[in-house]
Amino acid sequence: MVWPLDKGQVTFPLYIWTVIHPRADFTTKLNGHFFISANYRLLIPTTAHDMIDDIRDVFKYVSEHLALDPVGNTKFSVDPFKLAVGGESFGGYMARLAGIHVDPKPKALVSMYGMGGDLLSRFYLDGIVTSEKMPFGSPLFDLSNPRFQTIYELSKVETSTKAGFDENHRPLGGDRQGLYPLTIQRGKYLDYLTGIKGLSQTLEEEKIWSATEASQLQQVPKVAHNVIPQLLLSSDFPPIYLIHGTADSVVSIDESEATDKQLRILGVETHFVAYEGGEHGFDNAAGTKAQQGDPIYEKLKPLKEWLRAKLE
């Protein structure tokens, strides 16, 4: 999509959003930036190591194609030195990976209730025994059901999946839709993120959440460091804008708070906005509109100005 700033300009900044979102492009429309939605391979059978390759491929494509040739049937092209990356939920994790593994680094990152701020927390390692602590308060899975023992045997690589339920309360995304809450309930998420079987149990037994950052670096196998962003943040990490609902039951607001705190200590520019009472996906709730006066829109307006300044 192209939104020219003026008729005389032919190169524009690019905002890369990891997986499409109903309001992800509102800042680009207002700022006059290019906007693309980039998919990535989903967990199982792939791991986060494959996702690093995916986000690198996006930047390679931009530099080798969109930055050299006009986009579509226009005269416009992308300025490869003015790129920002954003995402919501797991897309926020992908944005963090871009800030670490892509060279040259993006000018700015945006994380909307994003994962990756503290993957070594008890939420990912302890397992869940009460439905009140499950994502969205959903019922616990009956782990004695043989179907839940084979649900991880997915062989098809996918880059997108449906979400939600049909009129008979069946998940639109099939078994894949239940993978995240099931894996969180079992306390095995890091096994599938890293591809290291048994890692979650080892780290849980070591109570890694209570260890210092230096100790965590020693306790986590080096082969897994690349996919655990909190272990690799440094002073050259791009400026980031973090937005998170205070009532998020899917990705705790603690994750955004952890990233904000860690980056401030490193001297990296960070902006953290807490949306009071917001559950996961609060900006996609029924009745919200990308227009003046809408509470969520008003909350996001500073983000628009921030992105404009970063991509000037």
C-alpha cells in the first residue's frame, strides 16, 4: 500500500507489521509511509530459529526489490534506511527479534501487548492448574485425553491461522488454535520455541526466574540464546514503543515492563504505555474505531507522532 506525502517525493519510509492487524496501518496512512504485512512460519513444526531467518528474509527482500524498483504500478520506492517494525502479541516477539538479528537495524520498533520481554518467567515454566490463570480464563485441557498427546505432531508448515470460534463453539483454527494455551498449561512453551526437548523442565527445576541476568546467560544453553530476546538486549537496540493492557491474561504486562526496565538501564530510548483494564487484543475490541474521539485511537495518537519523528 502506498500513501505519498507529496507529489514530488519518490522514496518513502516503510513500516513492516508482522501479520496483519485491523488498525496496524492507521499510523502509515496518517504519516504517509509504505506499509507491508509480513508473515512468518508458525511454531510447530518450525521453531523460533526459523523465524529469525524469516524476518531477515523480509529485510533482504525490501533492500533487493522494494528499495530498487518502483512498487507496483507507481513511481514510488522504499527508503531502505528508514524502516520500522511492529507487531502485536507474538508479533511483538518478532519485532524484538528484528531489533537484535537484522543488520542494519530498524529505526524503530513497536510492540503491542507483545511477547518476549521475559520468557524465563514462571508463567512459561510452572504450568497452570486452575482455569483462572489460563489465557482468557479458558477451561483447562484434560491432559489425559490422548488427542492432546498427539496435537504436537503437526508436520505442515503454516504462516497463518484463523482465530475465534464458529456458532458451535468449535475453534476456527482447529487444533493449532489451542496450541498456545495447551503448551502454557503444560509448562512446555520453551521446548517448542527453542526446539530443545526438556529445556522447560530443566529451567523450572533451576528456578531460573529468580537468577540474575548473568546467571541466566550461563543456565540457558547457548544454542537457545538467539531466540530469547532478554538475553541479547544491548545498548544498540533500536528505540521501542511498548503498549500493553493492564488486564492481559495471554501475555502479561510484566513482559513489556521488563523490556522497558532492561532497556532503560542500557540507555536505550523506550516508551511504555499501559492501557488500564485492557485485555489481550484490547485495540481490536468490538466498537473501537480508528477515528478522533475513540479512547483507544486517542491512546495511540502519540505513537503516530513518534513513528513520524523516527522515520523522518
